[in-house]
Amino acid sequence: MNFHLDIIEDKIEFFEAENIKDLEHKIQAQIEINKSILLQVASVSHQMHVSEEGRRFYSAVVHFKAKK
């Protein structure tokens, strides 16, 4: 029986929230999880959208890469 593990080199995750503090909390929690599999943040992109009703909506894309 062969057992083979592949190392994750790149991982992109998407986050969304109704306020910026919740978005930051979600991203920070995932950063801590990804540290355990030796991934670090390579880049972050974020946007804010205001609906017709005036509600704000925040989203972010975080690119994680393997630590070298």
C-alpha cells in the first residue's frame, strides 16, 4: 500500500461579511488555521458594495502560499 502526501503550494479563499470587523475576524481565523499547514498570506484583495437599500457588503479574496 502506497501512501503519498502532496504539499499545498497555493490556496485562494473567499470571504464575505456585512461589516468590516466580521470580515477581519473571518480572515484572521483562517490565517491561524492555514499557519498549521505552513501557508502564509501572499496577497489580499477586498471590496465594499452598497446595496440599493444602503446596506454595506464587504468581500475579500486572500491568496495563501507555502512558506519557503
